[in-house]
Amino acid sequence: MISQKTCFVISPIGDEGSDVREEADALLWIIRQALEKYRFRVVRIDEIARSAQITPEILRYVRESALCIIILTGENPNVFYEAGRRHETNKPFIQLIRKGEKIPFD
């Protein structure tokens, strides 16, 4: 069972050393600084022990976490999919996007 004080970060992650990874890591650090003082456990999927199939684990965190923070920067299809799945739960989420980028209408 996922802790009631878990914040799952849905984000593009990118390859180690890439610009995408550097930005994702920086945002993760900021989110942790903001939420850990409220005793949230902040988790991103690459930090979780991996099973043979990662998708069921992602969906479990999307469904069960108390809060999700969704990084829409870069129009990542996996992020959009997970955002839609979170929306189905009627649980709280926060969406972030880089200034100047637009969220696709459809």
C-alpha cells in the first residue's frame, strides 16, 4: 500500500546526463524541498525498485498517491497518458509547464 502522504511526480525523465534529465532532477529537488516539510514522501518512478513490468507500478502510484505533480513540459506522451489516468481518480494533482509552452487543446 502506498503511504497516504505520498506525492508521485509524473515527469519526463530522459537519459542520464541529458538536458531533460537535468531539468527533471532539478524540478524533483524543488518539489521535495516544498513538500517534505509537510511530511510528504516524494517519489518519481525511476527511484522505485523495478519489477518486470513497470507500467502496473506506475499506474498504482497514479491511482493511490495522495497528490501527483505532473510536469507537462516537452509534450511527453507517457506523461499525458498518466495525467489522464490521474484525472480519472478525482484526486488532487498539480500541473506544471515551462513558461512559453502551450498545453495541446485536444
